[in-house]
Amino acid sequence: MKIMVVCGNGLGSSFIMELNVKKALKELGKTAEVGHTDLTSAKSEQADIFIGAADIMSQLDDGNRTIVNLENMMSIPEIKSKLEPHLV
């Protein structure tokens, strides 16, 4: 499974979110490949799940991607609760 963390510029905030997604996965006892990118590049990326701030993720939602919207990018409990239903 591949999870792509998305932010507007693909710099600091997506890297911090990537670390938090990895922590959340570890707490859930799950493993996945996790990367981060900017919104423009994400449109051509292949991943099982795209996760990021709710205000930009609608721009990625084409009806074919699994999108996870976060209200608080730093909240590991929120990341866990929103990711868990999508993990196998």
C-alpha cells in the first residue's frame, strides 16, 4: 500500500504530515509506503490513498482516488481515525 501526503507546495508541512502518518500507522500496527508531494505533482502520482488538508484535497478528488481530508494535520488521533477505514 502506498500513501501520498499532499500539501500546497510539497515542502515542510507535507514532510511533517508524512512523519505523523508514519507514527499513526505504527500505532495502528500497519505498514505502508509513505511519501509526500505538492498538489500539482500529486495529480500525476499513483497511490492507494492521498491524504492532506481538507482545503486543498478537493482539487485532487476526481472520483477515482481515495482521498482522506484532514482538519488538523498535526493530530495523530485524527489521522488514525480517518486512515484506519482505508487500511487492509
